[in-house]
Amino acid sequence: MSDSPLHPVLVPDEILLRDCKVRHERRRGPGGQHRNKTESAVVLHHTPTGIEGQAAERRSQFDNLRVAIKRLRLNLALEVRSAGLAAVAPTELWRSRCHGERIACNTDHDDFAPLLAEALDVIADRQWNLPSAATQLGITTSQLVKFLKQEHRALLLVNQHREQLGLRPME
């Protein structure tokens, strides 16, 4: 767990890309002749953490870069814990997405990865106790579980840690 208040998922694209090794590759699959002749696939390797994000489904290298950045941010949210972010939660971004005791954000939205990182940081800080984390975040436990279910790997991660502590899994 990092003590830095700035989780890597929160940095602007330009700074995030400065911390990445970028590879362009050729990949097989749909997209016609153009795809097989150009290196349109993009692989981003975040050097400080070793975490990757990649995309190859578009014919355009630029489009694949945007998708790879989004996937890298999601992977960072899942794998990097920041005690600093947990200490300041709920953030203004989190509060802006809450309506009553509900959280609303689609997985396709740019806010999803930062919100997921914040939720997971608070949950980890609260020793994987979801009711306690939900209280800190200002939402119900069922809303927190529903939010985590949007990214199946997030709920799997939480349940793995809960199991290690002898707690029952969340469904």
C-alpha cells in the first residue's frame, strides 16, 4: 500500500504516459488488410508498478491508445492501494457521483477507474469490512457491492481478501 495521496489512476494522461513504456504491435483479427500491415495495437507498461493496459481491436493506433489508457487506469485501480486516498475519502469526485446513499457511474465513463480505486482503497483501509467502508463513503453496503459488481475483478479481489481474513464472501 502506498502512502502517496495521489493514486496513479488520478494523474492526467500526459503524466501517466511519461511513466509508461509504449509498444506498438501488429495483431491478427478483424480489421482487414490495414490491420495486418500496421502496428496499430498499443501496449502500455506502467514502469513504477509493472501494470499493463493494452488495446488492439481498433484499426487506428490513436483509438487503441485511448482504450489502452482506459484499461491501464482500470488495472491500476484494481491493483494499486493508496492509504493516502483512503484517508481523504470520500473525495469531491465521489460525492459528485452520490445521490442520497447511492453511487452512480457507468463502467465506460472516465470517472469509473478513479471511483473504483477510491472504493477499493477505503475497503482495504477498513480491513475489507464493507459496511464500515460504505459508511465512510456515505453509501449503503448494498450500493457498494453493486458498484463493485460492475467490474467482476473488483468483487473477486475483495472476496479473496475477505476469505483470507475468515470473512464470508460478498455476493
